[in-house]
Amino acid sequence: MNRRTRKQLLNLVTGVAVTAAAVVVFLPAAQAAPGTATNNVNVRSGPGTGYAVVDALRRGDRVDVQRCQGSWCYVVKPGPDGWVSANYLSAGGRPVDADRPGISFGFSVPGGPSISIGVGNDGRPTVIRPRPPQRDAEVCFYEDRGMRGSSFCLEEGERTTLRRGEYIGSIDNPDGLSVQLCTDRSYRECRTYTTSANSLGRFGDLVTSVRVR
């Protein structure tokens, strides 16, 4: 490739990058979008399970989704605001795409995946796309035996207490996490499970608190 052709290619790539940056800068700020919690889920101070729990949502709670980052979305609601895993949100009655939650809520650019444009060793433009977020290890709890009925899921390090009328009939634990099911709300008198359980029998009716380690 001669010097002139290479210079033209570099100018073209630079122009594309500048144009893309301008689109991001001059787009108007996205408005909040309504969302609904599909299961009980923790609200965290940051977009990941490594951040502190600041509150919790119950299934059916409504929130205003402000923006999304990776597979997490920042929600505003009565009480402390924070980040919620998109796996536990719905938009307009439909499940959210956890890999691209911003699109589900109508955020086409803010909070969406970004790309980098550069020039490879051969002088050709290259596009580098981020890897999709990996699924966090979690345990799901079902109201009926055989993984049927109403359900909620917890990730490693999370805990919850059951409301009156909530029962656990079976456990789906594909990642082999340590699960404590307790008949006391202070996490005493517990049984520990490290595998899935198709049926908890009568014990499932007595469980009042759950902790995943």
C-alpha cells in the first residue's frame, strides 16, 4: 500500500471515530423507563455482586430505570436507589435481554455496549467489541416440587426472608453453591444444600429464611 492510500485510510478511520464520538456526545439524555421486578432481588450500591446491598425489591415492585451498564441497571424507587441485575427485571411486561438491557428499556446508546475503532498492523481498520457479560452463579427456589411454580433466585453472598404464604418446594442449584435453608428468621436451625433438590417435602413449608454462600 502506498503512502497516499494509507494516509487516506487513516483519515477515513479517524473520521469515523470522531463521528461516532460526536453522536454519543450530542445525543439527548435518555429518559427514565418503567420496569418491574420479576422476582425478589437485592439492590446494590454498584453494578455487580461485589457491591454492598442497600435495599431489596419484591416481585412485582415497580421502578424507574435510569441507565444500564453491562447486565445491571440503575433504578429509582421509594427508598434507597441502586443497581439491580437485569435478569430480575421486565420492561413493558416482557423479559429484559440481560446481555443488552439498555435496548429493552429504549436506551439505544447510553448504557449500551461500546466499540473501539483502530488500525491493525496491516493498516486495515479493526473493530474491537467487548465480550458479553458472563452469567453470575445463582440458585433458584421454586414454590412447588420439580422446579415448578413461582420462583426467585439468589446469587452467592445474598440472603432473604420469606413472607407469609411463601414456600420452597424445590431448589435448582446448577453451580453447586452452599445454600442454607433455615426455619428461624435469624438464620438458625438450618439445613445446608450443595446440589439441586427436586423436592424438600414438609421441610419446605417451614423455611423462613434463605442464605447462599
